[in-house]
Amino acid sequence: MESIQINPLKTAFVAIDLQKGILGFPTLPHSPKEVVENAKKLADHLRSKGGFIVWVRVAMSKDGKDRLDIPCDSPMAMKSLPPDWAEISPDLSIQTSDHLVTKKQWGAFYGTDLELQLRRRGLDTIILSGIATCFGVESTARNAYKLGFRQVFAQDAMSCMTKEGHEHALTRVFPRMGHVRTTAEILSAINPE
């Protein structure tokens, strides 16, 4: 595996759906707690080096009319959600310099200002994290790839509902769009001394 270097001034850390409602689900192979701890390490370190931090959440209007309602064999159950369901985990210590993106579907680009915020800052690299690997993270990664962003996937700062879903994205999809690395490897690649 080739070594990578990450210029923090050209990089955004983008964390998908690390919100109270989603963090309540069991995930594999990493627990939500592990994902949050590693995401916090990445965000804090990149921010300290001048990088841009983006927290993405999924939230719907109270009447639910902005929710996707497409017939499918296995719809996601999102009928009545608690009021704090969309709040980003307080364990992540969000700063006022961070950016919050609210999406209405799996991917973080469609219908949001994410691309605009990255382009206006001259950023060309994204470090991706979040839950679930094979839903929100993968959807965001596919769009980022189409838009020409370099990507680094924090394999232990993301997780899925199944180990198989997580592993499929990490071994079959993400290596074709960027670099898959551990949190420790990414931290050492950011602005290496």
C-alpha cells in the first residue's frame, strides 16, 4: 500500500450521519462509540492544521413531505422520530468554524451546499467517515468521485449495519475511488513533518 500525504489546507473531513438517532443502531465491525471516537480524532487534528470540518446529518421536515417515498422491497423505517434524532453527537465537540450540512437522502451532495462550500475554499480532498458505510458514506463517495474530489476513507471511523456491507465497500468500491486507511494512518499523513 502506497504512503499518502494529505495537505490539510486543501482537505475537508466529512462525517456522515453521526447523529443521535443513527448512533443508537448497532453497527459492525465498529461500534458507534468507536466510530465517533475516531471521527473526533480526525476532525480535531485536521482542524488544528487548518482543514475544513463538515458534519452531515439527515433530517426531514415535520410533515415528512421532503422524505423520499420510492417503492422498494426493503424500505427504511422512519415514521416517527424523536425530537433530537438529527442532532450531531455532542461527543464530537463541534466548533463554530465547522460546517453543518442537512441532507434529505443518503448522499451528502445532492440538494445541499456541500460542493459549493468545498469549491469556494479551494479544497480538492475529502476524508470520509460515518454511518452507514454502505449507505450514506458510499453514496457520498460515489458523488465525490464523479465531481473529481480526491478521497481518503477512514476505515475504522465508519461502520455499517452488517460486517459484509462494510467490507464490500472497503474492499470492492472505495479502493477504486481513493485510499482506504486507518485513522492512525490518516493522522500521520496529515501535514507530515
